[in-house]
Amino acid sequence: MNPFWSQIITQTVYRKKAGKEELSPFELAKGMRALKLQGWKLVKDIVLIVLGIFSAAFGLRSFLLPANFIDGGATGIALMISELAHFPLPLVLVIINIPFVMLGWVVIDKSFAIKAGLAIIGLALCTAFFPFPGVTSDKLLVAVFGGFFLGAGIGLSVRGGAVLDGTEVLAIFLSRRSSLSIGDFILCLNVVIFGFAAWLLSVETALYSVLTYLAASKTIDFIIEGIEEYTGVTIISVKSDAIRKAIAEEMGRGVTVYRGKRGFGKSGDSYDSDIVYTVVTRLEVSKLNGILERIDSNAFIVMTAVKDTRGGMIKKRRLH
């Protein structure tokens, strides 16, 4: 192998000083594969962040700015300051987010902070210099689609490991030091922002801005969590083996079986029983309920929302 790549693999993958320890051919091959995966991930992240920047800039320039609407979070604060003080929005976007990026360096890691800083600067430059056309003057369309493109941009950037709005970094930091959740902090902050918008701009602008925020937040959820919603199902039944086979054969889903012990029931007895866990899409919940009703109508079932999945047998296997 080329000595240059050997040195890169030694320092990047194995975190060793070059020349300190010779790597075996197997380690070099394994390191090259890891290096390629890191490279592809970096390319993917860059593409997602760039797409996010253009989507968010399009939402701002073509929809929100012409109508003087705002959004929630740091972007909403920047839009309001730009509107009231007549400062250039790109400059305000960067200044507002600097503290959040610095906080991200401490709370998350430096890689995230660097990506976030570059993404925010990219959004500011794109907003300042890229000629986006005006699309519509209808206020309802502006609120909905402005929020949609802005939310899509933020969601894509998060998928790429960065942020275009630093509010969530602050929420993560504060949630670790109190009993409130991240969502609680974001909600409280946005209530304050829209309250100021109603006072300083107008009630109508604030109401349309709330609609923009709702459209943006739902779009972010779809981009980050996936359009197809999943449900985790925990099943406790004396007929767990039959249920496991039916889920695997009739639905093509993978299952995980835990060994459990049931507490005292109406009979006053306790006994061991397997616990079956599987993940299905929301469209398959009805079919699963039918299987459970057929095999054991007395089974204890717990269903929980699953944000995202990876690997396993979520995608249906092909039956030959």
C-alpha cells in the first residue's frame, strides 16, 4: 500500500502516531475500508447540509422575507431583529447563532460545532447572494410553504450532523440542568418570541408566524424521523412461541424474545413466559392485532412509538 495512505490510516482510523507501530496487511485493509466509510459519510453529510442550506434560504427569501413573517427559534429572533432594526438578515443570522455554536462545542462535540458554524455561514451567504425569486403574495401560502422549505432545510442539515438554528443546542444544555424536557424549553422560548412578534409587529403577523412554525416543525419531524412511522410492540403471552412464528411467517418481520416472569394474576399463580418484541409500521398494526386476537386474545400488549429504525427486518424480506 502507498505509504501516504498507510500513514493516513494509522493516524485517522487507529489514532496512532505514524511509524510508531507497523500495521499488518489485515489491519491496513480493515483501516482502508473504515476510511472509505468515513469518506462516504462525510460526502453524504456535505450533500445533505448543502441541500438544507438552499432549501432554508429559498424558504426565507422567496416566502418569509417578502411577507415579513417570522419563524420560531433563533431564526425567528433573527427575522424579527432584521425587520425592526433594518439590519441585514445574513449578518443577524450569524451573530445570533454564534453563542449556540460555541455552546454546541461544549455540550456536544467540536465536529458538530464546526459543521454547524459552516452551515450557518453558508445559509447567511446563500441568503445574501443567491437570487431567489418571489413565488406568491398569498399570506396563507407564504406561511405554509415558507415553513415547509425552512423546516426541510433545518431537517436536512440535522441529518447531515449540523444545525441551521441553534435553539435546540441551548435546550439540550438547559434540560440537563433542570427537570424540564428539550421540548418544554423550545415551546417556552417560542411562546416568548411570538408574544413579542404580536406586540412589536402585529397580531396578524404573529398568528401567521405560528402557522409557519407549525409547518416547519412538522416538516422537520418528517425529515429527521422518517415519513413512515414505526410502532414497537411488546407482547406477553403464554402462547409466545406461536405468536413469534406467526409474526415471522405471516408478516415477514423479525422478533426479539426475552425471558420473563409473570406476576400474580387472578389465579394467584406466577409463571415464566417469553416476551416477544417486534417493530411494525403503523399500517401493519391492524394485521398484527388480528394475529394476536386469533392466537391469544388475553395477551398483554404494549405499543410505543419508534422514532427511527436501522437494520434488522423492518423492510419486508422477499419470499421465494
